[in-house]
Amino acid sequence: MTTEQNISLKPFHFFASEEKCNFFTRIQNTSQVHESIKWCNENKYPILFIGSGSNVLFTQNFVGLIAKMEIMGIKKLNETASSLILEVGAGENWHHFVSYCVQKGWGGLENLSLIPGTVGASPIQNIGAYGVEVQECIQSINAYDTLNNTWITLPNKDCAFGYRTSLFKQVPNRYIITHVEFILHKQPKLRTDYGAIRDVLHDKGIKNPSLENVAAAVVEIRTNKLPDPKKLGNAGSFFKNPIISKDQFEVLDKNFPTMVAYPISNFEYKIAAGWLIEAAGWKGIRKGNVGCYEKQALVIVSYGIVSGKEIFDFSEEIIHSVYEKFKVTLEREVNVY
Ligand code: EPU
């Protein structure tokens, strides 16, 4: 294991703010996971594993070791006439992996095309888009359990997956994910029920879409609506869509009839946070080099040199203002350090 000292975190996260860390290392195999944890225990430093930094916000310098997960590889573990199981290294780029599966004709992940980040980060917040969540294709997860100092394989049912959450998010930094096992399908049931996908396919006159058509539709929708992190620093949705009680929904719905909401059970509704933020007047607002994206209010963007603290403070203002207007508390989806 080689460590570098006093390193700027700017190239390692999508907001590209200027914070630093004392130590930095790259993790390319499972023994380096163990070594880096041992090194931090011996030297009494905190350790933080990161992927490509697509969903993190650093609000201060990190006093400790940042370990960038770069374990690669896609291995076929099993194949039947209808499905196959792949073991994928945590450091693989998510979109490259999805595109590889689409090219091979293996379905299940196509609606999750173009989501930034790595394979190992995908289960942590159970990434989701256009009617699909990654948990639907996860068979199991290989991880190092830092509490019991042992390697474990967690089957899907033990991962506590929920909307933008999982065991790995609920008990942060306990499990270091090294590989994810996916189950994919050779005759996939394509999921085109999400309005935006239906509209793109309809506009193109595609009646019986292929796997490639669905993936291409998703890429088109995301490219049009979400900022390119290479041009504008951002971490995708900054907040989660809040879940509120049916009683609270009914009061809000009476006062704000255009509010976008979906029932998720007999007792709860999920509200489009983008709608709440826009209705509170934030869409397109810029303060210094931080702003609320003009095409999707759920995304906070950085326009240039900015500190993580400024981005955090801007998000606090949004939370307060949405609460004032709707009495709904927004929760951040990004991981703040
Ligand atoms: N809306 C507005 N104003 C806005 C944005 C959205 O009024 O500025 C309303 C629109 O009416 C729209 C509704 O909100 O119909 C939902 O918007 P959209 O389809 O863009 O989805 P979202 O709920 O804002 C979620 C995910 C996205 C994912 C899309 C598509 C969360 C927190 N975000 O956004 O995920 O791509 O659905 O499935 O659940 C991400 O997590 O980084 C991310 C981009």
C-alpha cells in the first residue's frame, strides 16, 4: 500500500471543491482493503473509502486516510439459458458496466444508464431511475466488515434495501464493498412505463423497443435534464424525494393542487422534491458560484471555485425555505463529510 500526503481532494469528487486530506491511497485488490484499515487502526486515523466521488460533499479537510476504491474486473460466475450471474469489482465505472451488459444483450440495468459513479457505490444508496432500482438485479455483496474484522457475503435480503438507502448507508463505513454480484436476464422484460421513456420512444416511432433503444432513451433524457458533471460540478439529486403521511399530503394537496406526488402505500405519499424547491422559488437561483440547476431544481451545481461549506450552506437555505412554505423537511441524498 502506498500513501500520498497532504493531497487536494478536488480531482476526486464531482463538486470539485478545494478541501484536502492528510493521506490518500488507491485500493486495487482486497488485501489492500485490509492493509489500509490496519494502518489506520495502528495510527489512530479515521479512514474513508470513496468511489468516483459522484455523491459526496466535503465541507472541511478530511483528517485521516481517503482510500479510493479501484478494484476492477467483470467475471461470469454462472450462466443458464435465461440468466447469468456476474461478479463485478467495486471500482468499475457504473455506466461502462451498464453499457457492456446492454451490448451483450443482458437486461435489467438499462434504465440505470448514465448514472455517475462506481459499481461499488451503487448498492449503498440503492441507485434508482425511471422505475428501476439497482437492488432488483443484486444477488449478493462481498464486503469487509470493519466491526468484526472479517470478510462477508451478504445476500440481497440482508442488505435492507429501500428508497435511496441500504444497510451500507444506515451503518456508514462499517462494510467496505469490494464486489457486487448481479443477476441479469437474457430475455428481459423491458421497463418503459415511466412517462419520459414512453415519450422518447413514441417520438422516435419505436413500438417494440430493444434493450439498446431503452438505454439510448434513458441517456437522451438524462443528457437533456441533468448537468454534465465535467462542465458543472454536481452530485445528481442533492435531496431525496420526501415521504409524508396521507393526512399531511391531503392538506398540502388542497393548498397546492399542482404539487407532484405519488401514493406509495395506503398511508404515505412521495412528493417530488424538485417541485417543492421550484415552488419555493429556487430553480435557477445562483449565489456566488453555487446554484440550483435551471432545468432540474433537485440538483445543486457549482459554477467554479467554491468551498464545500458554501454548497452545504446553500442547501441549508433551501431546506429552511421549503420547510417554511410546506412544513416538509428535505433530507440530503449526498453524503456530507
Ligand atoms: N419537478 C418539478 N421541478 C423540477 C424538477 C422536477 O416540478 O425542477 C417535478 C416534475 O413535475 C416531474 C417530477 O418533479 O414530473 C419528477 O421529476 P423527475 O422525473 O425529474 O424525477 P425526480 O423525482 O426529480 C428522481 C431521482 C433521479 C432520477 C429521476 C428519474 C430522486 C432523489 N431522484 O428524480 O435520480 O434520475 O427520478 O427516475 O429520487 C439521482 O439520484 O441523482 C437522480 C438524478
